[in-house]
Amino acid sequence: MKLSIVATLYQSAAYLPEFYKRASAAAVELVGEAYEIVLVNDGSPDNSLDVAVQMTEQDDHIVVVDLSRNFGHHKAMMTGLIHASGERVFLIDSDLEEDPEWLHAFAKQMEKDSCDVVYGVQESRKGNFLERISGRWFYALFRLLTGLHLPENIVTARLMSRRYVNALISHQEREVFMAGLWHITGFVQQPHLIKKHSTSETTYTLRKKMSLLVNSVTSFSNAPLIGIFYIGLAISLLSCFYIAYLLIIKLTLATPVDGWTSVMASIWLLGGMIISFIGIVGIYLSKIFSETKQRPYTIVRQVHGKR
């Protein structure tokens, strides 16, 4: 098998026939009949699964991996990569915001640059003002808290060599953050400038982006825990200086220092900080709890299509 095209399905029924037609044409033009299209149904609430399964009956190149429920986009992508068998693997979203025809440009650049990965980077981030700003601060905060410089405005679409995919799927974490795993897996990776279309509203709300940020930072860095230590040390030093100041005032002026408001403010401040710090520690403990159980991050209900 020379090529595997991997895509996830979630509310994709409206786009699937067109995606299949264009992806198949691109694959045939590049490698002839030596390709497969692996579609992962991530518990889609519409009839995406029925449409995809019907395609397997008409085309032996189609393989449908049906997950037992919705596990999330990133985990579904990893599952698709595990089931892909091609020498090169083209990962792409099925909602047609990313063109299947990018495969040819990516393949040419991969041969020209002798690299293991060619990934798409948007000329300018799509979406409204809030989407663009939230995407920008997500990468800025991630870089600040982890020290990892992820490429900004990347998209799902990427062409990967077999050795890179084998290394990528060897990661065993239960909490999957694909952009981070793509980066730390290494090898030679080259960007390719693309223009992403807007066919549907993003499913990544501000709440989901905040959740993704917390998950990604705590998965790739212990900086929050180290930050707690240094903040606690700074507060302790300030407290020592303040105690020394109070003693000097008491001994020299023999009068107590007024400051009921400042004392209460300090109590509330420290109380809030302690609770938030305990929460950060709790997040890391929950990740340890999740990892030690070693539950599979997805469960496959059935695989449709000939292998």
C-alpha cells in the first residue's frame, strides 16, 4: 500500500460524498490504485456512518473504523493513524475546509525537501475576530507555559512518512494533544502555506479551547507546579520582610500598626491562591490517575471494508 488517506467523521454526512470523490481522484492521480481511505466515525450523531459504510460496499479502497462512542477529534485521528498501512499517510479533515488536492503539492514538497512531514499552515487564521484572537492567545500561553514553540495556524492536513507515523503512534498517553505530539515526535518537518476554507462553524468553543489549553499544558510541562513553588517562596519572603517591619515599628514607636483592611485582603488573597494551587496539583494528580489505569483512549466497535 503506497498511500493511506485518513479522516475523521463527525457530522460529516453532507460533505462525505464530495470528499470521497475528490480524495479518491487525488490518490489515483498520485499512486494509481495502491491506496486506501480510512474513515474514523467518532460517534457522529448524524448518518455519517451509514453513508461511509455504503461507500465500502461500492469501493474496496474504503475502510471505516467505527468507534463505540465519541472520544474526541484528537483521539479519533490517532486511531485512524493506527489503522493506516500506507507507506505515506495523508491526514485531513473530511469537512472540505481542507482541499484533498493539497496531497499533490505536499507530495512534491516532501520529495523536494527530503522530509518526513509536510504540514499545512494557514496564510491567515479563518473565523471571526474572537476565533482569531483566542487561537493566537492559545499558542502564546502554550509557548509561555511549556517552552515548546508550536507552529501557529497549523491545520490538520499533513502528509507523513511511514517511519514518522510509526513513531507518532508509539506515544501511549491517555490524554492526547495532537499538535504537541506532532512537534515532539521530531524528524524533518516542513510547512506548506495553504488557504483554509470556511464551510461550517467551528466546534471549538471558548470553553473547549480553555479545556484544551489546560490539558495540553499539563500534558507537556510541569511549569505550573514549578510556578507554585516560586510564588510560594516569594510570598514567604515578603511575609518575612513585613514581619520585620512590624517588629521595628512596635519596638521604636511602641504603638500597634493599623491595618485591619490589609490583613483581611491578604487573608482572602492567600486563601484564593491556596485553593487555586491545590486545584493545579489536583489536575496533575488526575492525569496520573488516568495514565496509571491504562484504559484505551478509544474503543473500536467495528471495522467495515475489506483489508
